[in-house]
Amino acid sequence: MKANAPNWKTHSMALLAVCTLGGCMTQRGVPTAGTIVESRVVTTVDTQLAKSYLETSLAEASRHDQIKVVRRLRAQYDQRPISWELLRDLTHETSVDFATLYFIRRTIMDQRNAKWQSRFAALVRELRARSTLSIRKELEGRIELNRFRFLFVPGFHYRTDPSSGADFSGPRTYLHNCGFDTRLVEVEEDGTIEQNAAFIAEAVREESSDCKRLIIVSTSIGGPETAVALGKLLSVDDMRPVAAWISVGGLLGGTVLADQAEQWPMSWLAKLAFLVKGIDARALPGMVTVSSRRRMNELRFPKSLLVLDYVGVPLSGQVPADVKGRWKTLARFGPNDGLTLLADEVLNSGRVVFEIGQDHYYRDPEIDLKALALACLVLERLTKTN
């Protein structure tokens, strides 16, 4: 990750690149173009089948599927609940790009997700044409911003390398200038998931005295930390002020890269990489997929909690060179964002908004604007139902 890139992610997981040796072979892509929920996609994909899938069944004005194999695969896999196992099996039968497109289609088959995705796109278009001052005046007229406070849970090593964006400094400043009440939750920058979950839980308890409704925004490893706080540590009374949780690229189900970094012989390389960087590796075991998925299955969230998963979804032709090695390593297990499998970023009880073409590091020049669009999207939903 470039140090000056505007993103919401931490650089630390790049150390897991020790697990991607030999994963940087080039591959000729198949040029393609299509439309996915109002977004025009022009890129390359890994197979002709993925090209046909994008250009037909995912187009807004498409006719019925014209390709027998696509129709057969959809009939076969639509019978199964969406999961990392399903996407892995589909990847092995077809390709990672086909499975990625299938993940998108299954996501927007839920009309609630389709509406959220469409509204998010509309908000981004609207906000692009506005000044910060006009946005603030318009929001103050429509939404009682003083009723809400946004608590940001940062990523790994957010203090050591603030240029990484792991501390949300860009989005927090932008939202503040637009009239939002924002605060950063001070967690241990290389603490374990359980340790930082306790910090988050205490922060929520302390904020409850202000009588404001809380919207928690987490990123990367902050995702499972927030999940443990909300789904285990906080009582029903503690949770009353918490209105929503926005998980940005959350490592909810861990990462296969952590699995590999914990296995010999990669384990000693990973430890050496952390040692050279001066990073405490104690958080690494908590990101192993088996324990992470088990942990998520054990958590219980209030039905009143609004959850939004913001997921970067890159096709093979959209993955930048410095992420490609990790993406290819993970591609054997299914669609991924260069750090974790897409299915492991999604909470079943939540809504999903995806960002086509973005990887885990969200190096998007409009990321601050899109942070505002996400905030407005959630506030619209909250104020509409209350």
C-alpha cells in the first residue's frame, strides 16, 4: 500500500505477503464490459465464461441467460446458502472471476441489498455536485445530526503509521466538516481481538451518558473486535444507545493468510517479518479462519441493530500489482479482496453495499465522499424507522 494513499485500511496485513511467494505469475485477461447495479465495469476477466456472465446475466437490461452452462450453474448453486464453501466450490468448477460475479448477483438478489446499493450510488452522485457547506446545511435541515455520534474503531497499527488511513483521519475530518459528531475509539494498535473488544465495550458504556444514538464504524481487524464487543461483552442495557454498525472490509471470518502464517514453515517467516517491523504478533492467532468463524457463530446481536457491510469486490483485472500476489494466493479459496475472502466479510443479518473494483485497501480518491454517502445512507434508514 502506498503510504500517501487515501484509504481506510492498515498496512500491517501486508506482512502476510510472506505467504504469497510464487503467487505473482502474470495471466492474460479477457477484455469485457458490463453494467452492475448502475455501475459500468470495463476490465479484463479470467475466462470467457466470466466474460459472458458479466455481459449478459448481470446487465440491467439483460434477457434470460443464453448460455447453457451459466444457467446450469445458477440452478445448481442457487439451491445452496451463500457461504465461503459455496464460493470455493464454484471457483474450482469455473474461475474466481465467475464466482466473484456470482457473489455480486446473489447479494443483489436480496431486494433490500439491491435498494441499498442503488441508493448508495445515487447519494454518491448527488454529493459529488455539492460543496461541503451546502451538504452541511442540507443535512441539518433533513436529519437531526445532533442526535447521533459516530464512533470509529481503527485498524492495526493506526498510531505507528497514521499515513495508512487506519485511524480514519480523512473520513472523520470530512464528516466533522459536514456537521457530524465523530470520535475515535482508542484501542491497542496491536492488541488481541479480545483485548480491543473490551476497550470498545467500555467506550460504548462511557458514551451512553450523553444520551446520543451511536453508530459504530470499524475497519479490517476492527471488525471482529467490534463484533465481540456488540455480540458478547455488552449487555442489553449497554446496547440500547447503539443504533448501527458499519463494517468496512471487516475480517469477520479471519483470513486464510493468517492460517498459512501460523503453519510451519511460514510461521517462522511471519514472526521474522513482524519482528523486523517491530510489530507484536499476538493478534495473529485470533485471525485464523477456523476460530474466527466459530467466534462469529457464537455471537448474538440485537435484532434492532442495523448492520451494514461495506465490501470491496475486485475482479482479476482490477487488482493492483502490490496486492496481486495475496489476491492470487486467496483466489484458490474463492473471491477475495486481497486480504480476506468476500464471504468472510459479510454478517448474515446485515445489509451489504459493495464497491466494485476496490480491494481491501480502498485506495479511492473519493473515499471521504463515499464515507459520507454511507453515513447518510444509514442515517436515512434510522430516521425513517424511528
